[in-house]
Amino acid sequence: MAFSGLRDPTGLRYDVTLPVRHSRGKGMTSSTSEGGQRMSWHPANRRGNSTALPCKRAACVTCSSKAGSDYAVTNFQVETPDVSDEVLECPSLRHMLRPRPSPFCVSNNFGGGFVSDEDRVALSSIKFASADSAGAKCISNDNGHSSWLEASMEQLCVPLPPWSLRAGARETIWHNPVEVNAAIVTCGGLCPGLNDVVQGLVSKLTDYGVPEGNIVGIRYGFRGFYDRKTKPIMLTKKSVEGIHLEGGTILGTSRGGADLREIVKQIDLWGIDMVFVVGGNGGNAGAAAIQEELQKNDILCSVVAVPKSIDNDILLIDKTFGFDTAVEEAQRALLAAKVEAGSAYRGIGLVKLMGRQSGFIAMQASMASGVVDICLIPEVPFKLHGETGMFAYLEKVLSEKGHAMVCVAEGAGQDILDEGEVRTDASGNPILQDVGPWMKKEIKKCFKDADVKYIDPSYQIRSIPTISGDRIYCKVLAHNAVHAAFAGFTGVTMGLVNTHYCYLPIHTVIQAPRRVDPRGKTWNRLRASIGQPNFY
């Protein structure tokens, strides 16, 4: 069987002859050559020849079809990545630690093998033809040459190399499991999945061989390191069994409270070797600050963060844990408001969803629910009045349907509500004006005969257990966090980047919040789906 015009992973074009073995009587060719050797494509054959070359390393698998005939599937070989490629380096303590074999070497990591330090994950998955391509941003380098990258990368303060380190278990570890003392802390607001991550961390630490009694949970955020009223608790596999079925966090959480000197003092006093920080932008910033303070004081401790953000606003990462659960639950509020609005005369359903600086929840929930007429997010400005204002379009929808649905992210319209100086909370997040009640009031002013049904499900969404997809994601993130610590990394976080798990330096992802790209495909899909014009 021949395929023409295929491309290998490096973009080179080639023609391939795939030998296939069928049962007798079908008039097809055998999968073996005249000498009885299986044939496969080899990367050396790059000139478009349709010649099949012998390849001893290619794996052939014989399968059976429903009709009973056998056919061979040959795995294609790919070239080894160039180790000289630039990679986003992660801080490490390896120069101060002694290497040793992983305890999982005996089982070859349960049969799955190990990740190499030379494995790479691409930070950008799209090669744009020009700046006119959807989701592209034109940039110029020092030489005056222009190139294009994903608009979401524009928020980074420094240019990045093309690759990052792949996450996962290493064959060589740099901490002795039986001597490890580990601490786990959850920071910031609640988010579905916190308990899942805590459970996953404890489970994988125990699997590595960390003794019971050597894993502690820090209560109520960073302050739990030094607040005498909140003593740490011991965490074991038994004590965390079943906690993933509950919302919230068994450790408690709080914002701020990062007295670095006191935290580092306690880490040194307790002999902590690994600190796992489960938090958002503020929590990750705190983890980075702790790591720097430990380094200044020559205290040997790996600090690893697990990125938590219900708003999905961590740079570079495809999604944060809890986000899918939040979108799923947000739909319930939208559907309830839709029923309320549709049951009233000129009913208007108004739902405020989370999203301080990033409108991912509002955008995705609006798209998924299929009931929203207008979606307002922080990244896209709008005005209420005038021919192109939101209220003119809202009147059009009411006239056509008899009712309407509006979804607004909590950070939308802050430029209209702005009362001067922007204040921040203990985690450094901006304190917003409440757009929900304000929007309800403005709608009532303009549409005096309308019946406005306002719903704010924020706390309901934050406090629920995870759905199955997030539950799996939390477990993988937790396990990769433990792998990172045992691999000797510090000051790192991890997540899905272009659908692959990788490690990232914390400083890289906390430069700015990740935001919806108003020119991107996702926002464009929503607008095209509901027919929403620009309101400016």
C-alpha cells in the first residue's frame, strides 16, 4: 500500500510503501520482502523515492480484522531531537544533591518507562503564515525581521525559547525517599480539585517511599507555617482517602500571609526537603519568593508549585485544574436563568461568572450552554448606549425572541465602573467593582418593562467536587509535581502545554495573567455562534 506526499515530523515530504499482509484469496501482496525481512520507511529515505528500506528497529504488530484476516502495522521511526535546541531551563538543586536510581526502576515505572531530561515539549504549536492569520501577533526582533506568534504569548515580558522540559518520572532521582520530609500548602481562593491534588501528592510521595509521618499539611495558607494557632497536620494515604469526593480543601486556605523570613525559618527548623504550593498567580509568586529566600540562606529544599486558577489565567498553560468543572457548573446557572427569563414577559436573564482579568469561564460556559445572547468579558470593551451599544442589541433580541440572556464576567466593564485608584487584595489581585448589581440596575433603568432575573453562582461553583476530567488532571499534575521534586528541580510549576505535560519556571508564568485573545478563534467562534456584534 503506497502513500504519497506525506510529511515527517521535521516537515520533509516523502512517499511510503506500506507492506500489508492479507489472508489468502484476496489477491493482495505479502508484508515481507523476497528475503523474508519486514520493510518500513526509514528517515534516511528523504528524496521522495517510494522504495521501502529494511529497518530492524521498526516494530510490526499483527492485528485481526472482523473478517478474520490479519494485517501488519509498522511503526515509523523518527529522528532523535537535537539536544542543542534552546530549551526553557528550570532551576535545579542537582549540583548540591547526590543522584540515585528511582525506586520505580524495578518495574520500569510500572511498565511505562521514564522521561528523559532531553525530552522536549513545544511552547508554540502553530506556525502562522502572516499576522493576518486568526490568533497571530506580529513581532519584530532586533534585526528588523518580523515573525508571528500566538497572541496569548504577547503577554510574556521576555522572548521564550521554542522548547520546555517534559514532565514525568526520571530514572535518576536526587533525594533519598526514606529521608525526605515534605510539606503541602494550599493558597488563595477555593477551586474544585484542591483535595484531589493534596491526595495525589500524598499518594505519590508515599509510592516513592517517603515514610508515614514525614508528610505534613500546612493549615490555612502560608501563614500556617508560623501561626501558632494553626499547627500542621500529618498526612498519610489513609488520612486522605476519599477527600477527592469533597469540595474545598482539608488543609484550609487563605490569601497573602507570606512572611518569607518566618516561613523559611520554619522550613529550616523542621528540616523540610520539599514544599508543594497549590495556588494561583499569587500562590505561585509566593512559591517563587520562598525559593529565592531559601537559596539566599543556603537552605536545601525543592519548592514546586501546582497551578490553581478557576479563572484559567496562568500563562502558557492550556488550562488549570478546576476550570472544566467550573464551566460545567456555570452552565447550570445559565440554564436556570434561561428558564426564568423565558417564563417572564420580556424576561432578561443576567448571570455574573468569575473572571477578574480573564473571561475564559464566561466565554466557554456561554458557548457550551447554547442559551446566551450576549457575553461580556474583561478583554473586550463595551458601551451600553448608542446605536452600537449593548442595549440597542439587547432590545433587538427582546423584540425577536421575547426574552434574552446576558452572561457577564466579574471583571468586565471595570473601565466604566472605575472609581479611581485600583486596590488589590492580600494575594495581589485587583479589587473589582461589582459589575453584576450595577448591570442589573442599568438594564432596569433602560428597560422599565423588563423582568430582570439576576444570578451570581460564584461560591456555588468554587466549592463543588471535580468532574471526572478534572479529577484525572489533578492526579497527573500532583504526580508530576512529586516527580519534579525528586528530579531535583525547584522553583518550577507544571501543566498542559499544547496537550503535553511540561515543567516551567515559576517566574515565567507569573509575569501577567493569561487572557482571552479578542482576535483568537475561541472568542470568534462564540461570536459567530450567537451572532454577537461588537459593542463599541
